[in-house]
Amino acid sequence: MRKIIIAGNWKMYKTQAEAKEFLQGLMSKLIEIPEKPETEVPEKPEVVLCTPFTALDFMSKNLHGSRIKLGAQNVHWEEEGAYTGEISGQMLKEIGVNYVIVGHSERRQYFGETDETVNLRLQAAQKYGLTPILCVGESKEQRAAGETESHIFSQLATDLIDVDQENLVIAYEPIWAIGTGDTCEAVEANRVIGLIRSKLTNSNVTIQYGGSVKPNNVDEIMAQPEIDGALVGGASLMPDSFSRLINYK
């Protein structure tokens, strides 16, 4: 069985005080919404919140015992060293982090991340028992040029060298849909995710869709047979919208 995972990526939003307020609102929403019938959804999705580094310790202490897992937004490939501004796998593991986003398009675009460094970060995450969420996807120009498949396959070929696919999540995030309000059609996202799965040695890897996932489109997205969850940006910042995504129909 492929695990269903709904993950929120807070990016560079929320102080600790704001994180506390969010958590209070979300927990009340989770309690309010009734359990789904087994005939509708075989299991409740795993819920992950990937917060800024400054909120990780607070969130770890306050999520303990809940159904929500904690994620970070990056990890360095070395255990320690002179890497100003970076964070290591053992640092994340020590404070109870379970997941870590690796290779997000914003890291690739703004901070020089390459497929080679993404690969090193994936291996480092797994070394410390973290489950990496690998982000892949094409730009608007690449899609227009008919290069969607070749670009993503090239990313996977390098990103996944020596990576354990038994401890891996992949997020297909078309770059042109991130934060733009433009969502990839659900059927098209399903097609691309099916192609990604065909390139894996483990067909049970959870593959999420990410890119302007909202309460008004999550049901259609999650109805697709190849899509195993969502990596969500803006809609994860408010308890009302995030709880609606968690409780998709």
C-alpha cells in the first residue's frame, strides 16, 4: 500500500508565536471533523508540517503524541563543518524531525541547488533516518517546448543515485504552478506522476502533487489513482484551509 501524505511547506513564514496560534486552530479543526468511513478512504492521510528552522523545536514539543509529523525545509550533506546557514541531519533528528524537503524549485532557482547537491542531501537525510521529500518539476518554458518528461527523467536519474527508495517521498511540482494560482490539470498531473513512478525501482513510493493545491481543487487531485498526497504552500498557512486539505473528500 502506498502511504497518503498531505504535507504543508510554510517556506519563510511564521514566527514561533504565529506557529503556536496556527497549531491551536488546527488541532481544534482536526477534532471537529468526523472520521471518514473506511469505505470512502482506506486510511487517514499522514499529515506533515515543514516549518522554518526557528519553529522546529517548538513544534516538536507541541506535536508530540499527535498525528502530525514534523518536517524541515532543507538538510546539508555533511554532519558538521564550516557551512554557515546550513543545518545537518543529526541536528534535525535530535529535535524530532521526521521529514525534510529536498530540491525544492525555490532552492534550485534562488540558491544554486543542483541535481548533484540534491542527491547528496537526499543521502544525508536517509543516513540520519529522515524521510526526504524530493521535489521535481518543469518550468513553463520547458513544458511549452515539450521537454517536461525529459527534464524530469534527467532530474530523477541524478537525484536518485544511491538513494534508498524504501525511505522516500517524491513531490511533482510543476514550477509554473507554484504560488501562481495556476494548477496543473488533475488528469495531467496524474499522467506525469505515473511516468515518474515508471522510472522508480519501488512502485510503492509515495508521489505527491504540489502547485497551487487549494480547498476547491484538492478533491479532484486526490481522486487521481497515481497521486498519493499533496505538498502544499500557501494553503497550509491557515488552519481552515489546511484542515480542509487533510480531510479531502
